[in-house]
Amino acid sequence: MAFHMREATAADIPALCDVFFDAFSEDPISSRIFPRSSALAQAEIFDTFTYSIAEPDVHMFVVTEQPEPASTDITADQKDNDKDAVLGYVEWAAPRPEPYSPPQPAPATSPKADQALAQQFFEVMERKQREHMGHRPHWHLAFIGVRRRAWGRGVARPLIQWGLERADAEGTEAYVQSSPMAAARYRRYGFEDIETHHFALAGDYHEVFLKRQPRQQQQQQQQQQQGRPSKDSSAKNMGAEEVSPNLFKAHGGGSTREEKAQKSIERFEHSPSVIAQVG
């Protein structure tokens, strides 16, 4: 079977709901706020996906599982209509003047929902994003879910990379709220912890808030931390490095070559161009 990533459409909403309830069936927050056994909770999640797909600044994608071209496991008509073919989804919110706050369902309408936890959770999510990101433009990884049977198969990788590539191209940050288990995955993509918040109403559960600098800025920070010279300084010192006696010693050169190298360095250091650079 092969994976295929494409934009989500309104026709995918039933499958998106199915993936959500499957992926978060044992999540200590989602399972209590949106119990799958509640028809009202299912309707609220359906409405949330409907709104997100219609929102112009929100980009939703799905990863589907499809047979190889030579396979005849399922027909062409079944591929896109079978909700089980959708293995995962993502919702990326593009940078905007005000931080994007996904539409939150009203779990108070569901008698099976933990209403106190829902109120606390959504209030903290919105407040923390404003505290952490303010008005800085950033790509927000608002939602991502993968069927449990597809965990560990690389389904989430293209869904995450899509938004990070845009953030890198635009030179903007990326932001995500995560469970402790998923936070380890985001760190591998360059996300760094901002804060961990304990939800007392959810027992020992902690939510991790992370942000990611654009790749170019990450590389600059790594160079500074490692004491690497910038490209400009490297270019200025290139002539001296090419004739450094240490290079000859590293390759087992004789003393005659070292003496010649030292004389070359002295001539280089006293040349007018070098004096102009350091004077």
C-alpha cells in the first residue's frame, strides 16, 4: 500500500471525525471532553472540521492509504470514498495579525462531557498562545491526528513537514501545543519547549507548548553556539588557512614545507589587502 497526501475536502469530514475519535480515544483530555459515545460530541467535532475546511487561512490535509498501481485490492471508486482509507489529517493555520484560535465546540451541550475540564482546557490553550507568540507571525499546527493502527508508519511526517517548509520559506516561527508523548516527536523537527502546564482537573496530565525558529535562524544560532566563523570571516581568512603550518603537520609534512608556509603567512599578513581588512 502507498500513502498519498492531498488537501482535505468537505467529503472527508466523516473520515476526519472517525480518525479524531480513534486517535484520541485514550487521550486524558479529549476522551473526557469529547466522549465518542456521545452523539452531541460527534456533532460538535463534525461542525469544527466543517468550519476549518471553509476557513481561507486554514490549510487541512489528509494522508490516505491507497493500493499500488498494480494492486487490485480495492476499486478506484472505493479509494476516495472509503473513510478507512484516511489514515491521518493535519490543520495548519497560516500567519495572521491575531493568533489563530480554532473554533472550540461547546461540550456543555453534551451531558457526558467533563464540562469543567473543557472550560479550563480551552481557556488555557488560547491564553497561552497569546502569551507565547503575541502578535508575531507564525504557522500554528492547530490539530493533527493519526489512526492508531497507522502509528509509527510515517503518516504524520509529511503532514508536519508541509507547514514547516512554509514557515522556513517565509522566515516565520511555528507553534504547537502537545501531549508529553507527542512533544518528543516535535523536538526532532526543531521545536523547543516554551512551557509545560499542569491540568489539575485531568489528574497528572501536562500539556507542552513548543515553538520552532525558521531553519535559517536555527543554523545561525548553532554556528554561534559552536563558535563557528561566519561566511564573511571565513572568506577573509581563507588565504591564511590554505598555507597554515598546522595543515602540513596534520598531513606529515617536513620542516622545509613548514618554513615556506610560515613565510607565505608573513607575506599575506603584511599585504595591503589584509591591512585594509583589519585596519
